[in-house]
Amino acid sequence: MKTVQISLNSIDKVKSFVNEITKYDNDFDLVSGRYV
């Protein structure tokens, strides 16, 4: 497993990122502070 830290400072950027990663047949965990 690989861990990468990114910064998405708006809801629109989060939505765009999620739309992009769902194109791949892999599992992703997004963490925000104490939320997964």
C-alpha cells in the first residue's frame, strides 16, 4: 500500500478528485483529520 498526502481546499476539488479516482479499479481511502 502507498500513502500520498494531498490538499484539497474546496468541496469542488474533492468532488473532482473522487470522480477521477473512481475510474480506476482499485481501493482508495480518503482521510480528513479524524474522518475516513
